[in-house]
Amino acid sequence: MLAAMRMGIAALMLVPTWRSFHPGQLQGRSLLYSMVAGVCLAIHFASWITSLSYTSIAASTTLVTTNPIWVALLSWWIWRERPTWLTSLGIGVAIAGSGVIGLSDLGGASPGQHPLLGNALALIGSWAVSAYFLLSREAQRHGVSTQHHVAITYSLAALVLIPMPWFVHTSYLGYAPKVYVYISLMALFPQLIGHTSLNWAVRWISPTLVTLVILAEPVGAGLLGVVVFQEYPGPMVLFGAMILLSGVAIAAIGNQDRPSMPSSP
């Protein structure tokens, strides 16, 4: 419900941009990239937000922000951009950190209801958003503007997400008014301003470096989890998070000297 309303409200806020939209601005490939990116964004939010019901905030946000690793691996697989030795080292360190988080959950250190499931959902969310950023770069490099790209992706993501609450017997109605205010603020600030800014950035900067900015999220989210929900992650989760984030940072630094991929024709 949260993901569907967040994307639906963000898509409605972008309705005015459709007035300047001309079908001739989109080539077939750019439209396809934007549409598939929208599906990936829907998968990201559906899996990640669901993960928060099963594992700790610290573990979920740490795992979902491993984007630089998956972006580097996808670039290697799709475009044959072999990672540097430093990037490979960072990937190995990050995998070790995620293993520590997983082992801590086996020992019951996580405050979540089903931490292994939650961690797996967070990883799926990270994979999906990594594909989303790469597809967003390709869509814009094939001629679509940032505003039209996000209008397409947010709208399609909303269409995918809106029916999902009914499948899990969740209603859009019956919540306190402040819940809808918070969701609207999520649509305005993190989505419309935050995600749109990242979409603009990946057009000009390596997606791996852009996703490095997201590494601040686990720190802020973990602190908010303590202050708002009194959710204290276990020492093994914190230790694993430190290792994982260090690995992601090493991987991103190792990738920053790589020249940007030229624009597609």
C-alpha cells in the first residue's frame, strides 16, 4: 500500500509534464527502456518496503543500498566493462559483510519477525533498482528527457503496484489522516525530488558513482529506527553493516577512474 500510494501520488504530480510530451521525441528503444525501468522500480519498492516487516531497518537499508556492486556487475555482464581489481576487492568485502548480517539473523540477533526473508527481499530490491538506474541511463542516452522518462517510469510503476494490496488483502482506506500526509511527503521529497535528481545524474555520471550517494541512507535510517521505533540492531548486524558499506565504498572508488560509456547512437 505504501509503495503503491507513493508512486501513484508522484505520477499524478507529473501529469503537467505530459502536456509537453510529443511521441516523436521517443524512439522505440528509449520507450522500451523507460517502461522496463518502471517495472524494475515497482519491484524495488514492493520488495524493499515489504522487507521492513520482516527484518531490522538497519539490515534492510544496508542490503538495499548495495547498488554500486550490482551496477558494476551488470555493466560487466551487459557491456563487458570488466571491473578493476579494487572494484573486485570491494565486491568481495561487501559479500562478506552481507554474510555476517545473515549469520547474525540465524542467531536470532535481528529484531525482525523473519529476518532471512526480509534480507532476501531487500537484496531483490537492490537488484531491481540497480537495473532501474542502468535502464534510466540508457533511456535518456537514446533521446528521452529526464522529465518525460520519470513520468513514464513513475506512471508504469504505479500501475504495476496499485493492484497489489488487494492480493494481500490490504486496504487503501481506514488509516489515520497523518498516514496519508506522510505518504504524500514521501511522494514529494524522496520520490519526486530525490529519485528524479538521481535519474538526471545517471545521464551524465557513472551510475556506480551516483549510487554511492545512497550509502548515507543506512546511517540515517538506522538512527531514525532507534529514535522513532526504539529498534536497536544487534552488534553483529552493525558489524556486518560496517563491513558491507566499506566494501561498497571500495567498489565504487575502484570504478570511478573508469571512463564513462559513450552515448548510444
